[in-house]
Amino acid sequence: MRRLRPSFPQLLLAAFLLIGLLLGATAVRALFSLEVLVAQSRESAARAVELTSAAQSLTERSVAMERAARQSVVLRDAQLRQQFEEAALQAEDILRRLEDNGLPAATALSWREQLLTIRRQIDDLSSPGLEQERVIAQSFRNLDRHNRTVAQQVQAIMTERNRALETRLDSSRRQLTLQVTLSILMAAAMAIGFGVWLARPLQRLEKAIVGLGENRLTESIDIPGPPDVRRVGQQLEWLRLRLTELDADKARFLRHVSHELKTPLASLHEGVALLGDGVAGPLNDSQAEVVRILQHNTRSLQEQIEALLRFNAAAFEARQLRREPTGLRSLVEAQVGIQRLRWQSRQLKIAIEGDAPALPLDREKMGSAIGNLLSNAIRFAPAGSTVRLVIGRDDNLVRLDVIDEGPGVDEQDRPHVFEPFYRGRHQPEDAVRGTGIGLSIVQEYIHAHGGRIVLVPTERGAHFRIEIAHAT
């Protein structure tokens, strides 16, 4: 049975549900713990009130017992004696409740022994009533001391229970704080984990789209992930194959058209040359002027066709790199040597600065790119000026800056400077008009190496920078 694969929205919903369940479970647990603490606090308060009331009632029963006992021995009244016993039983019941709530047994025993002493004194009828009453009064003074002891110990019990409750509250607070903190950290970790996991296919899609935009059509596109993301990856792969076919068709078309045009153009150029040489007869001044115009236009057209062929060949060859460890400075020095006659004839100075580690480059294509930039700088640099080629390194990038002191690039030309067959507004008066493909070829070769070329804004001259990644 085919295993079900959740879609990207379903995975996103599942991630939110998991994080929500985690935080919700923590909130429920915190609420439950809070309810338990509130119940414990309420119970502790109720017991404190009960103990305090019991201690006060014990004192009140003792007062009632004393009054009934003293009156009964003076008046020898059995009813008053009965009132004493009733008050004594109530006091003993209160004492038992206090014992059940933590009153020490020794304290309760002392209190009961004192009560037993008072009972014996009441039942002893051998002494005169007044003398017996004074003895009983003294015994009740001792019972009051026991009552105060009971009250103090009840207060100590409540204090200890409050302290224990505070300890439990502190422990519960620490546990809740730890649980909430861990839940937040786990939720944040889950959110980051899910974010990275779910964003990875999107990053691959973005990389694939950028690759298509930069015409890197040799890299197949396979995006793993949810079915909907895989479908998008498959559509991008179909688009890549389609663009590859169209690119191949374009190259074949250009080669075919260029070839078909070169033969009649060569015949036309030869015919015009024969007319100019007077093979068909002498020409008057007007006819000679027309022949010169035809010769200029056929020569220009031939240059355009050859430039088109060179650009098409460069775009094709850029995808077939033969990389080898190559020193960038050695490539620069080689190109400076190749073009020595050109820059010496214009009395230019070439300054090579800096160095960088060897890079895996296609020596021929990278040399061609550097040569085109140097040729462009020599073409625009004023006589007697300096062209600087600066090699540098920044983190994981190796840079090559080509800087001249010429008229620079017009602001309106900057967005189009790397477009094929685009000629800028600033052209040197003493140089042949270029074809407009040099910088396009440079860009093709640099992109093929995984680098980039940019036009750096400057106040004077032109400043082109090549950046190539270098693993540290």
C-alpha cells in the first residue's frame, strides 16, 4: 500500500498543532498545579482559624469551669458541680481536637493531669469551703498557664504549617517556572526545527529558480520534500529541459543564419571590392563614394556576424569548464604581457597589486575574461594614465578589480552594461567602435565559474570587480 505523504500545508499545520499542544499541555498543568496550591492554601487557612478558635474556646471553657467549681465548693451545690463537669467535658473534647491537629501529647497530658487535680480538690470535702475555694483558685491559675502553653503551641503549629505551605508554594513555583521555561525552549526549538526543515525545500526551489535565471541549465533539478513541493520541482525540471532545448535551438539557429549570411556577404564584399578596384570600368566621384559606403557597411555587417558567432560560442563553451589550480596573478600578468603593445602604444601604465591563493579555474576562459576587461580598460583609458589591476581576498571571496581613469560608464548605461551588443554613450573618439559583446562574454565566463562581476560606482573612470568564492 502506497505510503501517504502529507502536503506542505498539512506539515505546516501539524507543526503548529504540535507546538500548540505542547504549550497547551504546559498551561493546563500550570492551571492544575495552581488549583492544588489554592486548595492547600484555603485548607491551611481554615485549619488555622479552627485551631485558633479551639484554643480560644479552651480558655473560655476553663473560665466557665473555674466559676462553676469555686461556686460549687462554697455553696456545696450539686447543680453547679454538674455545670463544672459539663464544661470540663467540652474542654476535653476541644483538647482532643487540638491533639488531632498536632498538639503535642505531653502538653495535653499535663493539661488533663491538672484537670484531674482540680476534680480531686473539688471532691475533697474535708477542708472548709473558703479554704477549699482558695486551693481550687490556685489550681485554676496553673490551668491558665497550661492554656497559655496550649495557645503558644497552637500558634507554633500554625507557624510551622504556614512555613511548610510557603515551602511547597516556592517548590511549586520553581517547578512551574522550570516547566514553562522548558516548554518555551522546546516550543522555540520545535519552531526553529520545523522552520528549517520546511524551509529547506523552499530554499532549494529558490536556488533552482535562480539557477534557471542565471542560465545554469546543466544542473538537474530534484527537490525532495512534500508531494506539492516535489511537483513544483518536477515542473522546474521540465522548464529546465525546455529551456535547454530552446537554448540549443537558438544556438543552432544562430549558427545556421550566420553561416547562411557569411557566404552571400563574402560575395557582396568581393563584388564591392572589384567595383572599387575599377574592374568593371572607371568610376566617377559619386560612384566611388557609393562604393566606399558599401565597403564600410559590408565590413561592419561582417564584424557583427563574427561577433554574434563569438558570443554564441562563448555561451556554449562557458558550460564546459576544464578546472585546474590556477594563480589569479599569473593569469593577470599573462594578459598584461599579451596586450603589452596596445597599452605601451597609448603610453599607459599597468599596475598589478596583491595576490591570492590558487583557485580551481579554467585557465583559458578566465584568462579570456580578464583579457576582455583589460582590453576594455586600455580602450577607454586616456593616454598617459594608469590602469590598476588589484587582487584581494575577503573572507571566502577572492576579488579582482580592474580600474581605469577614463570617462567611466554613464548612469543610464549601468543597468545595461553587461547586455550583449549594447554600446554605451561614452565612446573614445580615437578608437574603433566596439561590438558590445566583450562584457557579455566576461559575464558568461565568470558566472560559469560560480562567481559574479559587478560595476562598482566611482566618481572617476570605470571600476569592474570579479568575485569568486574560495573555500577557506
